[in-house]
Amino acid sequence: MNVLPKSIRKLIEELSRLPGIGTKTASRLAFFLLKQKDGEREALSRAIAELKTALQFCQQCHNLSESLLCEICADKHRDQNLICVVEEPLDVVALEQGRSYQGTYHVLGGVISPIDGVGPRELTIDKLLERLRGLSGQAEVILATNPSLEGEGTALYLAKQLKKFPEVRITRIAHGLPIGGDIEYADELTIKKALEGRREYKPG
Ligand code: ZN
């Protein structure tokens, strides 16, 4: 690779740090960018540069947002007493593709995983409980963590915490989702069915 100019080598090096991108793909992308028009390349580099400055976490649901409240939380037509708890922002994107859900979300920021040093405190669980304390009337929390070992464990932990709120109905999405499969990769119909088929969830 030393035969390549330093600027291209640097770009390949940076691109190959991205998930799922090896040196070969990074090289291909770098040369693709090289052939692009100046304007197109600048638009990409601007989008990357502006990424962090423009983004923050929604104060209510902790989804990625460009303002204090994300678009979903700020939407008056959304049912604020219906909260779907997910692991990551990409799960919100997937669930929104089902187009049938009219509630709000709560993004945990991961799952409880002692091996990885992630306990309940590392997630936004306290914020969820705080959020529930602020609600009035009947509410429902849909536990939509992934059907993995950690996802199930996190759902169980949450259900136990939510017992403190007798007015809150606790449900778990149906397992139309493949076991061990990620919500993030599920198709529209599977998502729709998983939400529609949700059931009461009670920790043992
Ligand atoms: Zn929000």
C-alpha cells in the first residue's frame, strides 16, 4: 500500500475502522470517492463533520435527536402513556417501519450484561422509572428488548422494577422474531406482528 499517496492511505485506514469494512472494501470506497465530483465528496465530509455537533439524546426517551425532545416525543398524536422499551436507536427505526405503532419509546442504550461490565446503572432504566412516575392514568410498557439471553434478562429485570407501578401494564413483544435475532434486522411485517401479538409479561 506504500505505493499509494499518503492522503489515500489515510482515508483507507480510517474507512477500514468502520464495522464490517475490511481493507479491501475500504480501498474500493476510497477510490470510488476519488472519482466522485468535488461537490459530492464535500457533502459527505460535511455530513460526517456535522454528525456529532448536531446530535444529542432526547431528554425523554434517550433516542438520538437534534433537539431536546425527539420528533416522536414531541408529536402530540403519539400516546405518551404507551412506552416501547428498546435497546438501541436503530431498534426505533426498525419498529417505526411497521408504521402501526402510535406510542412513544424508551431507549435503554444497551442491555444488562455483567460480562461486558454493563449493569442496570449503565442503562437509562432510572430515567424510565422517573418517566413513569410523571405519568398520570393507565399506562403500558412494552418490553421490546431482543430475544437474546441478555435481552430476556433485561426484560425480566425491568418487569421486576415495574412492579412498583400497579397502574402500569407490562407486556412483551411476541416472538415472531427469530430467537437470537435482532429487532434491528426484522422486516416490516414481522415487526407489526411482534407488536400486535404482545402479551402480558409477569416476572416469576
Ligand atoms: Zn424522544
